[in-house]
Amino acid sequence: MANRTRGVLSKFYNWMCERDDDLVSPVIGVKAPASENVRERVLDDGEIIRLWKACDAIGGREGACIKLLILTGQRRSEISHLRWREVGSDVLELQAPRMKGKRAHTVPLSTQAAAIIANMPKLVPGVPQPDDYIWGQSPVGHFHRIKDRLDELMGDTPKWVTHDIRRSVASGMARIGIAVPVVEKIMAHRKGTFAGVVGVYQKYSFQPEMAVAMQKWADHVEQLVTGKTAKVLKLLRR
């Protein structure tokens, strides 16, 4: 967090200095406050099972939010601040200002993910208001408290953080045979396969492949948790 703060201040003062020749950035010469290590933690199948069951035990919007992270692989802020206007019949339409890369992102929904969203209570019964959060009057927050409760319920599990879920989804999708370019599209990655010239000229949406992949991953998670083959139900459009 300290390193992120330094980066934001540096950009801000550089912007100010471009507009005022007499201004000198106070961030010049300030080194990063802390060293950082790239995280590589991936939850294995057993840990995903324990996490899902811990979400069942917690219940409510907090448990549902974590489950949606597991099923979609999207960033925590993108899901915790999800509004009804971003929910389509079978997709999430995440707007550019809410995305890390500042580009709108369409995420196909599996039947399991769609069911979680459909079960969220509406502030006006039966009538979702576009500007309402799907979680109620406010976004889901206090993740440190949610995480502490999950840790208690999961028992003896090696240290992990919420963002590890996203990495676990990407790795898990590749492991069950989903093509890496499709995984990158689901994750809204702009580097990797789609970096450089490919990113400039490759404009295919991959939406059909993403939809199949999301359902395959959700079925995999359901089979892990229940021990039974998932029953795929066709989504009904609103």
C-alpha cells in the first residue's frame, strides 16, 4: 500500500510540474518504502472446496460475493461493487471506469454464477434498480473481517489472500483444458498473448469461447464441492 501511494503521488506531482515550471516534485528521490515479492499462491482443489463450504457457512452477501469471485475470476473491486445495471441476462457488462485497464469488459455468466446473482434480495422487491448494488444498499466491504472468518472455518490452510482466488481461477481453468488466450480474455489481461502487435490487430471478442469456458469452470467447481456431475441448465433471457 505504501508503494502504491508513492506511485500515485509521483504521477500527481509530475502532472502538476508539467503545468508549473516553478514546482518541484517532493517525491523525487524518494525510494519505494518496501520491497515487494510477486505472489504465486494458488489454491488447490481441496482448498477451493473448503473455501466454498466456508462461504456456505458464512452465508449472506459476503459468502455469495466470494463464491462469485471463485466462479468468475474477476477482481475483488469489480465484483464487490457490482450494480444491477451491469448485469445482463447471461453476462456482466463491467464499465471502463471500474476496470484496471480502463476498458469495458463483458464477462459471460455460468448458470451457477447467474443463480447467485438472481438470489440477491432487491431493495424494491422484484424490481432491480439500475444504480443499486446487487448486494443491497452498499458494496461488500471489510474483506479483512470476511477473510478472518473464512480462515477460521477453513481450518489449517496455508496463508492466502483474496487476490489469490483470481490466480487460482486462471490456473485452474488452464489445468482443465481451457486455452490460455481464452483465460486471458476472461481475466481482461492486455499483456501476454494479446500484447504488442496482436493487441493492436486482434479485435475478436472471444465471447462464445469465454461462455463455454466459464460454464466448464463452474461445472468443475460444482463437481469438486458436491462430488457429483453438474447439471447444466439453459439460461433464460430477461
